[in-house]
Amino acid sequence: MVKVTTTEELDNFLSKGEKKLVGSSKGSYISDYDSFTINYSSILSSLIKVAGTCCDSYASDLFIDWNAIKLKLDSGKMRSEKIFFGFRDSGIDGKDFIVGRLTTICNASSDYYYKKMFVLDIEVTMRKSNEKIPDNIAMNLYEYNIEKLKEIMKDKKTSSDLLDECLNK
């Protein structure tokens, strides 16, 4: 059985159902303050609305995840990465929990565990004059089409069939 281990593998698997851009923002690194400046309010507002409609409990999990992002931005330590958000009745999961549940709950014989799923794609470019110092930052929030992924999975016996297909391209 193939296992999803990297963010690219997870993104590839979830993108089988397609993904669409929900919001984006650009900013820059301020060396005097050793921090990034970026207006991410539209991205965070989108995630807050989804948490309010999808989660019966533990919607505040979003702020735990977002606090980690904010700490990296404020300390100038943010680097390029993808951050996953899986919204369900009982809170919001990140990459590790999503990956751990893919092979057990993401199959044709069960309902999809997550109501909505997103990825925040953060791209930090480094200065050309000194590649150790950040220059600009861009955030793009994408929503995965869970319904389409469910349709694709109806033809698969197990989620590992789809994982094999995605990862062995």
C-alpha cells in the first residue's frame, strides 16, 4: 500500500477532485523589524466563516493553527510551505491528522470525513543579493472540491487504490 508522506503527495491526492483559488495576498519582509508585513485578513476571514459553518465544536482550532503562522510572520522565520485545513464536525485538522485518516475514512464505502478542505500555499522569495534574507511573501488559499473527490472515489475499491493512482503518475 502506498502512503502519503509529503505535502506534495497530499496536495496531489486532494487535487484529484480539483481545487480553486479562494483568496490571495502579497507582502514583504521588513528587515528593520525582522518580520513580514502582509494583509491576510481576507484569507483568515474566509477560514473563520468555514469554521463557523462546518464545525459543531472546536472551531477555535483554527486560531491555534493561525497563531503558529503569525508567530513565524512576526519573527521573520516564515518560509515557503503548504498548510492544510480539514474542517469536520469536531474541529479542524492539519496535515498529519488528514494523512492519518486518508486510508481509513476516505474510501468508497464510507462518507468523506471532512466537510471542507483547504490548503494555504505560502511562497517566500529570498533576496537576490543575499539568499539568506527573505524578500517577499505571497499567500494563496485554495479550496479542494470534496464532492468531486467523492465522485472519483466511488469507482475505487479503497482509498489506497486512488493513492496508488495519484502517487504513481
